[in-house]
Amino acid sequence: MPIDPGAGFGPDIHFAQPGDDLGRPYWNTGRETMPAGLMCEVQLQKLRVQLDYLESHSALYQRKFAQAGFRAKDLQTIDELAQLPFTTKAELRAGQESHPPFGLHQAAADSEIIRTTATSGTTGKPVFQAYTRHDVLMRSESIARALWSFGVRPGDRVVNGFALSMFNAGVPICTSIEHLGANSIPVGAEKRAEGMLRMMKEIRATAWIGTPSFMAYLTERCRDVLGMDPADLGVRVICGGGESGFEVPEFRRRIEEAWGTPHVYDFASSSDAQPNNFSHCHVREGKHQTTPDMALVQLIDPAAGTLLPLEDGAEGEYIFTHLSRHACGLVRYRSGDVLKVRVGDCACGRTGFRMDIVGRTDDMLIVRGVNLYPSAVQAVVNQFEPQLAGSMQIVLKAKGPKVEPPLQVRAEVSAGIEGASLETLKAAFENACREQLNVRVRVECVAAGSLDRTESKAKLIVVEP
């Protein structure tokens, strides 16, 4: 498979070089600022190569293409991709069971595979991902584009706070930091909050990357562990991913104030989608798809499965087709993530569309006919800071999606809020949920710090029969 089947439009991959202009706004200027029309040409060229490769090397796609009467060599337009069925995580798991370890969609020889990661298992049994050397380079390039937009530069000491054991944001993030030319420090969430904070102090970290909920926990624990405020550590750039968080202005401001930096950013992707990536620029009005040359992203109605236009305000589940994936490329893969699209020019100059994450299809609750994502409830909680401390959980008696009102919400309340003040706060919160979400809520307020803290993803839904 050619490394760059879009050659002629600038290289996919930029490498750190002595004499690089550290003040430039883009890691890969040619790809990140390419006009939309030209990018469509690149995508079509790369799509043809990718589909032809999968048709020749992937048992899964040989079967799917044949059943659809589809031949890669006949593809003339991107729209013709709709002739093919979706690919789902259930298919990948079934293929992994029948043809371990990587499944029927494996498209590279074992001798070409140099890395294996796995999904976090949040939605079921973990799925393995295989990487060839080319795939590792593409993954490193995609995250380097995001880190550069956040302000990370060669010379920065970047602590990786994601879980390192098999996690897709572990070792791959470390190699992405190295690809950019910065100093990768693989502390890992396994070190837990105390070890993480001590290492950040000793190594004099200038940047940190991990889940927003872990950063919130580090913020809470810093004075107890180190006897100093977070702002005194000198961390200049904070990058969050893996869950909802830093795209919420109220939450982001809380972290910015505590750590004394305006450079708090968010990026998002799914493990299966790599190297696709969405990330903030300095404007932080939605997250750009910074990798349109690596993955074709489309929007569908999650119920009907029909394509939706990528236009301003459109909301739907995103599907993706890899454009430069060797070991285990995917075609029309259902991500399960629901996005709201932003189009139009951004002051940063990047040309990829922008999006905001609404939630996951498998997290959606139906409360008497109203579709509700946990992130929407979290957004209302954030409006009541500092009275509410920010952490919350939706408490269900049985697994959703259908829930009978009132929806039970457990939220942490700040110290000193009690008696009549607490009752007023609870009433105001419940009223805000009714007005903004059209859902009747009953809130249980608990002391700040009483909900479980985690070095991984925050758990927003719990089932307590």
C-alpha cells in the first residue's frame, strides 16, 4: 500500500527538523489549510487506493464488497461509497472471536505488524487494533497536529497521564509527542494522582495530557499531596481527551484558573477511528477534523442510517472510512458518537469542519419520550458552579435507555451550602433541568469529594437497583 496515495498535494506526514519555525500556527500547513475542493480530490484518490487494498487483503471486506456487488476499481465518486453496508463494533468482536487475535478485517501480514493496542472496553469486550510502521507514523502525525495547535513545542516536557497499559492513548500518545520533537514522559494513569503530581513537580512538566476527570482530580489533590497550588507547578499547556470535559467552558475555566494557564484544550476520537482526530484550535469554537486526509467522516441519522449533510447545526452519528490505514482499515464504520456540526471559516485558518460532541448512542436515555445524553445534564450542573462542585452521576434503577421520570441525579455540593440555601439550590437546579432539557429531575446533593474519583474516564451513569 503506498504511503501517500495523495501525493502531489503535499505530504501526509511532517517530521520535526532542526530549524523548524516554532512560531508557525500549523504542524502540517499544507494539509491543515487545504481548500475544501482540493481536499475532496485528495480524499477520492486515497479512497480508491484504500478500498482497492482492502479488497485484496481483508477477508471481511472481500465478503462485504462481493455481497454488495461493489468493485473498488469502479469507484468514481465519494457518494458511491453509500453502496456499501456499515461496519459495526459487533462485527469486529465476532471476527476477533472467530479469527483471533485481530479478526477478519486484518489486512496486513503478522510480520508487518509492530504494535497492538486495545479499546478501553467501555462498551463491551475490548477490541484489538494492529499497527504497521506506516500506521504508527500516521497516528503520530495526527496527534502531532493537535498538540502543535495547543502550543506544545520541541523543548516541552509533556507528561502522559493516560493509562499506558494497552490503551490507545498510552504508548501511541508518547510516540506522537516524540514525533513532534517534544520530550515524552510516560508517567501514566497507573501511577495514580499522588505519583503523578510528584513526578510533574520533579520533572518540571510544562505540558500534561490525559482525561479531563483525572485533571480535575489532580487539581483537587495537589495541595494535599505537594503542599502547593497547581499554578505553582508551571504547567503551561493542558490537553484533555477520552471523554467529555474541556469543551465545556465552565469546566475549562475552572482548570485554567487553578493551574494559572489559558492553554487548556480538548481533542477527541475513538480507538477504532485512529488516525482520525478532532481537536481544538486556539479559538476553541468546536473541534476541527484535523485529519481529513486520513479519514473520510460522514454524518448519519442514528436511527434510520441515512446520510445527513455536513452543514451548520446538523446533528447525527458520525461514520468514518479510513483513507490511509494498513493493518486494519475500516469502511463506513459506525462510531457511536453523536456530533453537532459547525461549518464556516475559523479565525485559526484551518479548513476542516468543526464539531461538538453531543454524546454516545449507547449512553442516550429516553425519559418519557425525550432523548437525553448525560453530557446535557453535566452542562446544567456546570452552570451552578461554584455552589455545585462539578461532579455528578445519573442514578438508574435498571439499565436504560428507557427511564421513568423523575430522573435521579446525584451531584456534589460545595462546602458551606446547607439548610435553606441547599434547598433553594436544589429547586433551582431541578427547574433549570425542566426548562432546558424538558425532563423532570430529582437531585440528591452529596458532599464535595464523595463521588468516586478516577484516573481514567468519569462514570456519569450508575445502576443501583
